Amino acid sequence: MSLVSVRSGTSRPLLRLSLSSRQSEALTGILMASPWILGFIIFIAGPMLISLYLSFTRWDLFTEPRWIGLRNFEQLFLRDAKFLLSLKVTTIYAFVSVPLQVSLGLVLANLLNHKIRLLGFFRTVYYLPSVIGGIAVAVMFRWIFGTQFGLINSMLATLGIQGPSWLGDPDLVLVSFILMSMWGAGASMLIYLGALQGIPSELYEAADVDGAGNLARFLRITVPMMTPVIFFNMIMGIITALQEFVLPFIMTRGGPANSSTFLVLYLYRNAFELFKMGYASAIAWIIFIYIMVLTVFIIRSSSMWVYYEGSLKGR
């Protein structure tokens, strides 16, 4: 009886001590994460909620916001031809440039995964362009694609070919931006290089025994084993491409004839040139929903084409 009473008497303090230690650990975790939590609430969640409210209002920064319901969204999709054009331009750019970037990065990584002379030098050369971005790249490409004294047209002139107006022709300006996007393929190349190191060498040895060539090994082994990394780069590329702003803003200002007006550039015009903050907030939420829908679609489709080691087709 005494043993039972002792055990019952000591179990409660131990239980209290255990609960208090768990609470202290939880409190410590919350305190450690509190800078990020406060930053998220103040700089991300708060502005997003305010933007959501403003998307249902008419506000010009100088007067009080006036509630107008869904009129901003109705005007965007039913009466704003420039918005529909910017949506088309951005979609074409994203759906063409991202697969090209992903493919080019994979090919470069596969080539630089072999033991060759000056391997470190070539890896650095292909990766460095992805580090340089923003205004410097825009200025450089304005010189490269210049009509009269641009690098490309000057090289064509030496061959007796008159170069086109890359940034002045509505039919070529989007092609020019897609070509510019290849500049950042080095970032995905570096990720591919890391993933290539994890492919078991036994697979390639077995392919050699079966007499498979380089192309067959690349298509039958490398590409399937790299699909998780392709999946990641595809999602990140789509998110980035749908928010393209700096290059069209610096190089063409959306011209000619709005043929390079991307969605974020059109948002900027409405917000900071026309001071239609409510209208711009509606555009921002459309971009957010568009990115979210495409991301969810890619994630849901991954079970059909992404291979994870130890599983079949991701299942």
C-alpha cells in the first residue's frame, strides 16, 4: 500500500514537470520563430489582405477608397483589351521560355558532368551569367539587340545580311525576350550538376553492357532520374517568368504597340503612373491566382512523369 502511495505521490510532480518542460520548449520555439512570424504578418500577410480589400475598391491615393465590388475584375476581363494582351504576352513568354531554360540547363549540366580539361572554368563561365541580373543585364541586351549598332546586327552585316529591328518589331520583340531568358540557364544547370552526381553509376555500366549509346543513356537513364529536379526547376521557372518586369521595363517600356507589356509591367503602369491602386490590386490578385493554379496543375500532373527512386512514376 505504501509503495502504491509513493508511486502515486511521485507520478503527479513528474507529470507536471513533463508538461511544463513541453510548454517551455513550445514557448522557446515560438520566441525563436517570432521575428519571422512578425515579419510575415507585417510585410506579407498584412499587405496581401489590404491589397485584397483594395481590389474591390476605386482608389487613387488621394481620396478615400470607394467600394465598387467586382467592377475592377469585370472591367479587366470584359473591357480591358490591354490587360488581355498582357496576359497573352506573359503566358506565351512563360510557356516557351521556361521549357527552353529547363532543357538548356539539363543539356549543359550533362555536358559539364564529364571529366574534361578546364572543367571548373567552364562551369564557372556558364554559371556566372545567372548571378548578374537586373538593370545591368537589360542595358547589355539593349546593346546586343540594337538595330543599328547592336552586336547581333553588326555580325549579320559582316555577312551581308541586314538585321531586323529586334526590339522595335512587334513580331520579334517577344522572341527577343525569350532568347534573353536563356541567359539564366546557368542557375538550373548548377542544380542539375548536383543531381547528376547522385545517379548510380551502375545504371550507366549496365547500359554500356547492353550496348546503349550516349543518346540512349541520356534519354533512358539521365532524364528519368532527373525528373524530380526538372519538376522543381519547372515550378520555379513558371513563378519567375509570370512575374517578369525588369527587362521589359528598362528595354522597351512595353512597346512597340504593347507587344512586350507583361502583366507586372501593366500592374506597375496602373499603380504608379495612372494611380489606379484598386485596379492594380485586382491585377495583382489575378497574377497570384494564375500562378497558384499553374503551380497546382504542375504538382498534380507530376505523378504521371516524375520518377522517384524506389517508386514507380512517383506512386
